[in-house]
Amino acid sequence: MRQLVSILFTALALGVTVAPAAFGERAFVIAQQTPAGADTKDDDSLQTKFNRRFPQEVKVGHLIGMPVLDDNDVTLGYVQKVARTPKGKIELIVSYSKWFGWFGRPVAVPIEAVAILARQLDSVEMKPDEYEKAMTWSQGESQILSESDSVRVALGRR
């Protein structure tokens, strides 16, 4: 038992994840989250920031109709659809408008740029001027996800 506790504390100090190998077994698998020598404090990529926010599985149907708010709690738009690009990236199709999301045009927002906070999505990595500059979304080769599909969304906090 003492050895197991020592391994757990060492793994946590090194920044690795410790998970049970299988349900009911005592063996543990230690899987490193980042490549050896990589410093995650200096890595500010959108994906890294997304992973730091503890993404959780959410049904696509629950995201449809949710408001997307900026830092000042002004509604930028509402989620119309959720799409998967040919490269496998998930995008929220938001009806962006300067008038609280009414009469908006569809804009693709990377799922990594938002965080869920109760019954709203906060646009944490995409500012209102970026919505304004974004191209109007068209389906093209993107695949619209069904309401029963699940995607991972980062958690937000105030």
C-alpha cells in the first residue's frame, strides 16, 4: 500500500494521469499527458486551453438553441447546428448578430473556443470582433451531427 501511494504522488508530481487498468483490478496504468520535456505552461494553443477546462460529454441536442455570450454577458448568437469538418474538428454553427443574436448570419465557432456555464455558452477564446470578421458558414463538406450524438465541451466558471 505504501508503494502504491508513493507511485501516485510521484505520478502527480510529474504531471501524469493515473487511471485503473480495468474495473476491479489493482494494477494501475500511468499514461503521460504531454510529450517528455514539453512545458504546458507556455503552450497557449486553443486545444491545450480547451483540455485545461475539463471537457465533458454533452448531447448535441442540448446545445441546440443555447445562447453564446461574450465577456460582458451580451448575447452574440444562438447555436443552430453542430458540425464536424472533414478534418474531424467540431464546430458550433452560431447565428451571429450585433442585435442580441436576432436575424443573424451563421458563423462557425470552434468547440475549443467556448465553455459551457449552466444553460449558456461563454465565448472565452473568440471575441465579438472575431465573430464580425468571420466568414458566413456554408455546409460544404462538413457533416451535421444528429441531436443524439455527443461532443465534448469545456467547463466554464466565473
